[in-house]
Amino acid sequence: MSTLIKFKIDGVECMAETGAYVVEAAVENGIFIPTLCNIKGVKPRGSCRVCTVLVNGRPMSACTTPVASGMEVENNIAELNDIRKAIIEALFVEGNHFCPSCEKSGNCELQALAYRFQMMVPRFPFDFPVRDIDASNPKIIKDHNRCILCKRCIRAIKTEDGKSVFAFKKRGRQLEINVDPDLGELFTDELAAKAAEICPVGAILLREKGYEIPIGQRKFDKEPIGSDIEKK
Amino acid sequence: MATNVQNIIEKYNKDKTRLMDILIDVQSEYGYIPKEAIGQIANNLDISHVDVEQTLSFYHFFSEKPTGKYAIYLNDSVVANMMGRQKVKETFEKEAGIKFGEVSPDGQIGLFDTACIGMNDQEPAALINGRVFTNLTPFRVKEIIRDIKGGTVVEDMFTAAYGDGENRNELIKSTVQNNIRKKGPILDDDYTPGIVIWKKLPEMTPEQVIDEVKKSHIRGRGGAGFPTGLKWEFCRKTKGDKKYIFCNADEGEPGTFKDRVILTERPKLLFEGMVIAGYAVGATEGIVYVRHEYTYLKNYLENLLQGARDRNLLGKDIGGIKGFDFDIRIQFGAGAYVCGEESALIESAEGKRGEPRDRPPFPVEKGYLDKPTVVNNVETLCSVVKILLNGPEWYLKFGTKDSAGSKLLSISGDCKYPGVYEVEWGFAVTDILEMVGTDIEDVQAVQVGGPSGSLIGKDEFARTLCFSDLATGGSLIIIGKQRDILNDIVLNFTDFFIDESCGSCSTCRNITHLMKVKLEKILDARGVENDINDLVEWGKILKVSRCGLGQTAGNPILTSIKNFRYLYEEKIQKDKEYDSGFDLAESVKDSCEAVGRIPNLN
Ligand SMILES: Cc1cc2nc3c(=O)[nH]c(=O)nc-3n(C[C@H](O)[C@H](O)[C@H](O)COP(=O)(O)O)c2cc1C
Ligand code: SF4
Ligand code: SF4
């Protein structure tokens, strides 16, 4: 049996089922809280921090915080939107994102958020790191230049017997995604397609495939990310 | 090799949650973790290759490459540098004939930097194959390298006397000094191990124990200051077929070393505190998570645990209480400051990388192996024993109204008597300076609470140490007039956070680094007023990070701007409003030289 509770986002009265995460509960009420590392159906991890909201005045990641009765959530406020924009800018300067030459352009959630937050030029200096492209896997190409370390691939892609295919390696600014050398061989076409699909940026690409959907007809080409939620 | 590794894996029953222990043993056996071992471990534990690498590559003291027969880790913290680390480092490099970060071609010596090793009161200090070498001088370094070249084993390399107290115990034999300068209710010599277990617990219900702890108003000593009684009550009330008590002995905050002294001189008090906590919340297992740097205490602590089992202070029906079973094991870390954060600590003890969890749920609801878990600091657990022994009213007599009891302070830096002082809460910084034999005139600043705390100047020395004013986990670093605050302290601490971030949050991973780049621009005399303002603004972004590490990583810069803004202003260009920080002439210098052209940029 489900029970409905009341809470508020930016002063607007909302309803949700107990236990729902703030992000999902917002969607149900037609409110968009920007997210990047979160992905439907997979346990949330709160690592990009883009969905940060103020819960009763304290910053919390909306993707990992369950709603509670009477909760006051602040979401669409200048202070938070600037932090979100800064986070996105910092992700751009951390890697090497040359959107015009990227196969994910138009389907990329990082790019879409940058548009939504009207990022012009990052406030931070570019890092221009030297990173590899790993093409050792027969099914996918892992482009470390574009990886934003959102952990989606780690969380969502497992072998049939539940083992990790992707994992983190090292820590801090050396952090990177490591693809299992043994299990990579077991990659089915299906699993590879799923990995490329869930990657929010162009860091996991299918080999020998590309531009199946032409530029101009992609997910975020016509309307800013989140528009579908707000239309509800 | 394969059979050795296999033995290690089997010693831990092929249990993947013991991956840390397996890696620790392999590392200590070979001086590194060979590639073949990674595969063997993965196969035996039935996990992916990348899962083993994930844990292995996270920790500072695990290595995929040989670290040398003698692996030398020299502390690179602020106080080590104050005490003459540079000369020691140079001597190491000269005598060994290699640079830091390298291993000698014959595979004998490896030289590495490491973050604060908990010896701030006897710096410069280094770890060599897990043994601690303190008060290093260039002369001592020459002796050490001579011994190494002569093939002396590390255990025999102590030429001088051992340290005081239990440091000279047969099972420790270390040159570490306790430097206990002042004792109070916790460090009090007058303590009979087991007294609360025998005399008090049998007459109390778990609820009564929690009640006494609540009445004492004790708050956690690990830094966050959460009321201990409340934490226990939450855990007691959470349903679970098994519950755990963790003692947080990770002590990674640079400048803190009081838990080291407790582990050396009052370990029985700590173990008794854990048993009490176990009784109160209904836990059956306790784990002491000890930082890697204190591995030299391993045999000593494990022997004491055995002694406690023999005396029925651990095991079954403890203290004669029917059905009260509790035992303790020690889990070592492998070099990661973030593992002091309670949920990262738990992850690490489960054999994983020390990545903090999202909260809620809190450990009291879902902790170690997803079971209700209490995590408490070493000092907190010790205090509880004395509270139960003497009653909460007795405890409330110490300290101030909002901060009951005493606090162990780790004091180091520019002072005559660095060491551990147990004082009541409520003293002003000036009192403390006087106590440690420092003339206020010689002090420029005090770092309160380690890098994650704040850097305060003279006009704040009247502030008092307590939860409502200057709350602290107990580290105080005194910074003399002769020090260059921005270069020697702020930059070092900022680097520390960059190195120690788990990297999971985009904010902590990126913003701390970007602030450092900006700080360096200012230190390079290329900054302008707006760069200082940017630092303050960017610091706010860090506050949305998942854990305390990221949330406080900007503090060295932010608190020094707040209290020493003039140091920044002295370094910026006054005549400019904007400086891109980009020097075109400098950037094209190399290419111009290569083609023999003089750059003409006009
Ligand atoms: C980055 C980081 C490092 C920490 N390191 C320690 C530590 O070394 N020892 C400790 O007791 N608490 C440490 N803490 C605090 C713990 O998360 C936790 O609050 C504490 O162990 C709870 O025990 P207490 O209530 O007895 O203080 C750390 C927190 C953070 C965010
Ligand atoms: S590869 Fe893609 S999905 Fe995986 S962490 Fe990087 S950006 Fe995220
Ligand atoms: S704040 Fe830093 S250390 Fe803490 S979880 Fe986030 S990335 Fe890791």
C-alpha cells in the first residue's frame, strides 16, 4: 500500500509517495531538477552534485534524498542555479570536450545542460589534460577525454552473473574508468549498446557505428533538456 | 609466489569483504602487488579484475610496482616542513642516489612522500617498511642509508633508546615518544581495566547505559560533535539481526596524534568502551579501524585483545552477563584520509575503495554490511568508560555548559612543548599558547582543527575551545612569525585535499584544484583583486559536496582570506583589473628558440 505525503518545492505544494527520491517526486509534480549522474531505474549515487537542492535550508543531492512529509525544498533559485552552472563549467574544463566533432552532440546531457544554463565560456581556466582513447575492446571505444566520471556505466552495466565490467581506478584527479580486460570479451552487442546509451556524454561509443540519427533530429536539438517534464 | 598468495587468500576464507587485508598482506610480503596476484585474487574471490584494481589503486600504500626492499615514506606535512624536512629529504636523495618517487636501480631503496603520519610532535618523521623513524636529521639519515646498504633489517636499525611508556613494550619497540604533557580524567593513571564491565554493566540494562551517556552530554570527539547517547539510542532502536561497533582510529587529519597516544597507553580503556557500546546497542562485533601508519602497534594491540578474551572481557557471556557476546577485531587501512569519514571507513572495512556513501541512510540504520552500526572516535569511547564509572554528574563538572568533559589536544608546530594535553573544554587559545610554552608575540597564526578547520590570527586568540565557539577534533598547529602562511601552509593544505579527495564528487575533484590554480596565480604575482573575490565565490561551490572532505577542502584558502586578507593583497597587481594569467611571450619562447626566431608580439 502506498501512502501519499505533502511537501513543497519552491513554495509549490507537491504530493509524492513516501520513500520516493526528491528528483523523482519533482518529476511527478511537473518540476525539473537538473541531474547528470542520475539515471532512472539504477540506484542513485549523488556524485555530479548538479541536482543539489536546499532541504530545509541545507544542501542535499535531490537524487539520493527521500522526500519526507512537510519537507521544504528550494530548487529554482539563483544561488543554486549558479552553482549548477559552475559545476557544468568545471566539467567542461576538466576534460576535452570538442562538441562539434563529437558523435554524441545533440544527445549529450552535459552539452544540453550547458545550453539550458546558458553557459557561454567557463569561468575557470581550461586544463587540457592529456588522456587516452581506449580502443582495446571489440565492441566499444572508451574515450577518456570526454568522461565525466558520473559512474553510470559502473552502476548500470554488469555481466549476467552480476560482476562489474566498469570500475573506478585511482582517486581524486587521477580518477578514471577502467574497463575489465577479461569481461570486456563477453560484451554482447546488446550490452555495448546499453553502455553507449546510458553514458550521458560521448565517452562510450559503439565501434563502427555513428550518426545514425542525423544532427538536427537528436534528443536535445529542438528543446532544452527538461522541457518534457515541465510540460506535464 | 602463487602458493604464497593462495595462502593469504585462504587465511581470509576467500571472503571478498576482506580484500583490504588480503592486499595488505600481499603488499607487505612482496613490497608491491604483482599483476598475477591481482588475477589470482579476483578469481578466488569471484569478483572482477577491475574490482580488485579499484580497491588497490585507491590507497596510497598499495602499489602495482615494486616499492623497494626498503620503502621509505617521508612525511610531507606542514609541520614536518617547519621542522627541517627539506634538508632531510635532500640527504635521503643524495645518499640513496635517487629522487623522491623513484626506486633505486638495484631495487633496494624506494623514496616516497606521504601525508601526515600522526607524528607531528616529533617531526621530521618517516615510515620505513611500516616502522616509524622520528626526529630525523641529515646525520640520522646518513646512518639509516648506511644501515640499509649494509643489509641491516629495519627492526635492528634503532640505534638509540626506545620511546617512553609502552613504546618500549616488547611488542612495539619503537622510538616514538608519547609526549603526554597533561593528564585529565581520560588519561588518568588510576584505571583498572574491566572495572565497568565487572562492576557496573551486570547491574544495568542497555537502556540505562544509554541514559547515563545521554545525561553526561558527551558529544563525539572525532570532529562532528554528534551527541553520543543519541547515536547509540538510534542504533539500539533500529532493527537488525546483527549490529556493529566501529572505533574510528583513522586519525588522518594533519596535526592530530592523540589517538596514537591512547592506542599506545590506554588501549584497554578503548576496548572497554567498545564493549560498553556493544552492550548498549546490542552489537556482537566491534572493529577498530586503525590507519596504516600505526601498523607498528599491530602485534601489541592484538596481543591485548587476546588477553581480554582470556579474562572474559571479550568473548561469550562477558562480565558474567548471560548472553552478552562481543568480540573485537582490528582492521588496518592503507593510506587514505577520506577513510576517516564514517561511511568511507565502513566501505573500506568491507574491502572497497573508501568512497563515502550518500546519507541518508546513516550508519546507525545501514552501516557495515548494511547492518546498524555505531561509529565513534577513540576518545569518545574512552570517555564513556569514565562516565559510567563515575556517573554523569561527575563528568558534567568538567568543561563548560554546552561542552561537557575534557578534550585531548594534539599540539604541534612552533612551540616549546609539542605533545598531547588533556584539558577541559572552555580554555581560550591564549591560555593554550601559554600552557605549551609559547610567547604570543612570536605567534602569527594558529591552525585550529587541522586543514579542515580554520586558520586564525591574533584578534581571535581570545576565542575559546568548545562546541559553540571553536569546535575542534583537537589539532592545534602553532605558526610562528617567521612562516610564509600562503606558501608554506595554505598551499600545502590545499594540495593535501586534492591528493586525498576520493574523486567521486565533481565539485571536490574539480573546484579544489581550480582554486589552487588561482592561488598559484596570486602567489606568482599575476593575480588581481577579482581573483581573491573569485576564490571566495568558488569556495561556496565546494559546500555542496557529498562529504566533509569536499565541504571543507576550501577552508585553508577561505579562512586565510577571511583572517589574513592582507597577505593576498600584498601579492596582487594593484594597477590592473584583469589579468588572463596567460603570458604570450613566455608561451611561445620554446618554439621561438627552436626555430631561432625572436618573438615579435607587437
Ligand atoms: C574527511 C573526514 C575525515 C575524518 N576523519 C576522522 C578521523 O580520523 N577520526 C574520527 O574519529 N573521525 C573522523 N571524521 C568524522 C567521522 O566521520 C565521524 O563523525 C566520527 O568518527 C564519529 O565519531 P564521534 O561521534 O565519536 O566523533 C572524519 C570526517 C571526515 C569528513
Ligand atoms: S564512461 Fe560515460 S557513463 Fe561511464 S563514468 Fe564516464 S561519462 Fe559516466
Ligand atoms: S566530497 Fe570529495 S572526498 Fe567526499 S565523497 Fe565527494 S569527492 Fe569524495
